[in-house]
Amino acid sequence: MARSVLSHPRDKERLLDELERDVMSTLTELASYGADKAGGVTRLLYTEEWLAAQRALAAKMSGCGLEAEFDEVGNLFGRLQGEDAEAPAILTGSHIDTVVQGGMYDGAYGIAAGLAAVAHLKRNFGRPKRALEVVSLCEEEGSRFPMAYWGSGSIVGKRDFEQIAGLRDARGVAFSDAMTGCGFGESAGRRRSLRSVIGAFVEAHIEQGAVLETEGACIGVVEAIAGQRRLQFEVTGEANHAGTTPMRLRRDALEGASAMMQALRREALRRGDPLVATVGRLQVQPNVPNVVPGKVSFTVDARHVDGQLLARFCEWVKRTFERMADERGLRIEGRTWFREEPVPMDAGLTRQLEEACGDLAVSARRMASGAGHDAQMFAHRCRTAMLFVPSRRGISHSPEEYTEPRELAAGALVLTELLYRIGYGEERLS
């Protein structure tokens, strides 16, 4: 086995050209399914656009010499069979669904990069020691139904048919009806989604942030996916006349809430990266120009890759907000309504990913992912790694989402190298 996919450094530009062409071809084709007049892409789970995109990918996989097959929930796998039929397969890919009026890169890039990588390996190195599979996961975003990670969760046993019973979209369509309408479901006679053994999962994704672009790095080597806490606070004061109530006598709920938000920002900045804290929803009552606000409700979204540090920060938030409310004669109630623990990536695969970047002379930096990804679901079942490519101005979930084609190719090159090392090498993954 050659040490690298590059037999000589001069091969790098040629291979980047090839990967750029293949990745952009797939992305452009996928963007046509669900394209809207504003330049965005809306491809929701189990819609006509979604089904057309998955069928087009199946044809593309078959055209590359892969065995294309859907499972019972609509995940699509393109398999390059390995020499050892008993060895656990290595999966790479991402999700095919989008948000409403999203961009053409989120999710789709991981599929396009994976397909380009495995197609190149098949053409140039033949059969791997262990199977390589490109997976187009049916859903991750939760944009149509109130259920996220349906695709990856079904594969690793975190999602099942009982959990979707009774779920409907905004138009009242039942989850199960939409699924069976596309030819999937428990009685569809397809392969089961749940996989008992997976060798590894590697996901390539756009960063959805501006760190790589700002620092001039080509690749983000993800060490962990941040944990999340979402808190809801309700601050109650006293609504009163805006003209006749002296400032010193006011119990202004909005002033108190505003002070809390400023304190939140200052403390998050003081503690530093990768902690982030966001007030995303604010409701003011009575919300009229000439009345001192009597009640304010707001949310706090806090994220960190260290679960203990995240928990301590949230405790600080609660204590501080209570003290600030008491100082102002306000009443405050708070609760945590969403909790998700941090998910570290596999240390060995992460190291190999970093080494691959070094050997290919591709600039990289380790970083955390503040957003959730399918990789966090697979990490519960198998060795998992994730890489980022830059996002222009950090924009995502928007028609303005963009990454330079050469940057997309660089990510696909690193992915190709890693898949070559673990798919064609001697390392045991089981």
C-alpha cells in the first residue's frame, strides 16, 4: 500500500482539479431539486424534491460503480465492497434535506465530497480492505416535522417508528403518511435502518461560521460538538404609566431583563471561546409605547464543548439573574427546557485527520462545532471524525451560503486521504 493517495507532490493540483469538478457537479445537480426563484433551496423530508434528489444520487452512485440501496426510512447508501466482507464498513456522508430557503452546501457538501472521494479511490486503488459507503442521510434539520436527526438516529438506534407516531407537519400531513408516500416505512420491504456494527463515520461539512475564513485555514479538524442548554426566563415587574411614574419608583421588567442580557454577554466574553451565549427570543408585555413594561420573557442558548463548564456557566446565569431581579424589586422564574451533552470526536481518527492535513500540506486548525451534526449521533455507535471547510462570512441556512470551489476540493482531498488510510490500510476499526 502506498503511503498516500498522492504518489508525488505534483499530483496534488491534478487531484484537486478532479475533486473540484466532481464535487461541484454533484452540488449543482442537487441544487436543482428544490431550487426557488430567490436562489435558495428548499428540500424537505419526504417531498417530491427530496425524493427526486435521492433518486438522482442513487443513479450517480451506480454510475460510479457503487452498490446503491435505500433503507426503510429513506437513507441512501452507495457501497464499495471490501475484500473482507465481515469487516465493519466505513461510512462517510451527510444529510440531503435543507431548511426552508436554505443554501446548496449545508449537508449536500458532505455527500458530494464523500462520493467524489470514494469514486476516486475505486478508480485508482480498486477494492478496499473494508467496505466504504457513501450515505445520503434522509433528514437532519427537523424543518418539516418536529423531529431532527431522523436519518442518522435511525441508523444508530436513537430514533424509531414509535417516536414519530402522531407527528404532523404544518399542513397536517402525518409523518408516517409522508414516508409511505415516498415508498418507505416499516412495511416497505427495504433493509432495516438500524446498524449493529459500523467501523467508522467521517463527515465533511461547511463550517457555518467564520473562524476558518478569518484565520485563513483550509480545514477545521473538529474535536467535539458542543453541548447545549436552553433556558427560559420570565421577569415580572409592574406595568405603569410611562409619563407619570418617576424613574426611581419603577419596577421595569424590560430594564431588568436588558441588564441581565448585558451581564450575560460580558460574562461569556470573559470566560472566552468556545463558550457562546445567545438571547434569541424576547417577548415584552404589554409592549406599547407609553407603558412601563410589566413582564418580559426571554430565552438563553448556551453552548460549550465541556459539559461541566457549561453547567457551571448556566448556574452562574441563574444565580446572577436572581440577584439582579431582587435588587430591582422584580420577580424572576427560570427553567431549563433543552439539554444536550457535548459529543467528543474519536481521538485517534481526529489525530489521523490532522496528520493527513499535514502530509498533504493543507493548513488546518483544531476547533469545536457549535452547531449540531449527524456526526454526534454516529459517535454513540462508532469511531467518528468530522472536518470543516470555510464558509464565506460564516453565512449558512441562507441562499447566500457559499464556499469557494477550491476550498470544497481541499476538504474532499483530505477526506479522500483519510478514507484511503483507514479503508485500504491495516488498522482495525472494530
